[in-house]
Amino acid sequence: MSEKSLVYGLHAVQALLETHPKRVIRLLVLKERQDGKMQALLELANTHQIPVEHVPRHELDQRSQHENHQGLIAFCRMTNHYTEKDLDALLDAVSGPVLLLILDGVQDPHNLGACLRSADAAGVHLVIAPKDKSVGMTPTVAKVASGAAETVPFIQVTNLARTMRFLQEKNIWLYGAAAEASDTLYEADLTGSIALVLGSEGTGLRRLTREHCDRLLKIPMQGSVSSLNVSVTTGIFLFEAIRQRASQ
């Protein structure tokens, strides 16, 4: 893995400057962008003595592979890179009931970024995903996450089923989201140590992942739409857990 990474977009870079300024090596800024939001961000960078280079749009387009950079790219030192070996320590560091998010086969970086953003808002302790057929931590993911990529530990594991068994041995209940489930989300007790397991954008949970869940739950749908985007479903599941925990 490279020792440097790129983060682009106003919200993502601002979050990085506010939470982990020492990670930022330098900024590339669009020459003609001089609005108030950019000026405030540059003042923040100046406070931390971070070099700023004003460049033409084509250079930013090339660096970001033509993603929506919003006129700003940060060159950064890599964030903490967690692996399966860190799983035990991360769980042991949690005081109180554990809240985990498992994403099985999410391949769209925009969906992963949105899921991480919801995970941060809900106070999720750890997000887990398989290495195969899943998107990893990319600049697009970090941009959509709007800073959550810096705050929520993210681990990609080699064998998701094995990891799920490990979590069960830790007395963490696994609740999978599945449209065919007989029980609804609102019938489950989500106040203990749990992992919410959600599947890919198109096919949902893989068979082996579904079989390793302790219980399958569905969102009761009232309209003609049969399914929701994985990031929307993630938010609904997470905040039902938060609602239940707040009432304890």
C-alpha cells in the first residue's frame, strides 16, 4: 500500500484538517476558486502550516481521475490501516454494548461512503467488509463519507463467514437485513452487543453470510417499491438500534 493517499472535496478535506491535520502533506487548489468557503479552509490550512499550491483545473481533474473534486485535493499520509489482527483489540476497547456494521459485497464507492457517514453518526464502533467483490477505501469513498473515513475503523477481511463466527464467540448477535425475513426490524431487541449485516446493492446477502446470521430482519414496506438502496437501509437499521438504546 502506498504511504500517501488523496482526499478531495471541500467537506472531506475540511474534516481532515479539523480532526487529523498532521496527516495533510499539502493542498492543491483550483486557481480561480476564491469563494468564502475555500478561503476559510485555506485559513485553516495556514494555521497548521500546510503548503498550498494553486493549479489549473486540468491538473486537478487528472489527479482525481475526473471525479468531482470541487477544486480541492489534499495529499495525505495514510490513515490507520486496520487488519483482521486488530479486531480483538478494537472490540476489547469498547465499553458497553458493541455496535458493528457488516457490509457484504458493497461495490459502489458512493454507497460505502454513505454507509460510513451513517455509521459515524450512529456511533458504530467498527465497519467490516470482505476483501473480495467489495470496494475498499478509495478517494471517492472518503469524499462521500465527509470525514467519517477518518473516524470509523474499517476492516476488510479475507473470510467473512469466519469473522462472523468469531464475533458470535464474542457474544455479539448478528442481525441480517433480508427482504424475505419473517420478522421486522422493529420486533428485534437491538440493545445488546450486535452487528447489523447488510448485503450488496443488487443481490443482498450472499447465501453463506445469510446462514451465519443469528436472525434475519426486514423493513416493513408500505408502497410499491420492493427494496431500498443499501445506504438507506443501513441508516434505517442503525438508527432503530440507536432509538432502542436511548430508551434504556
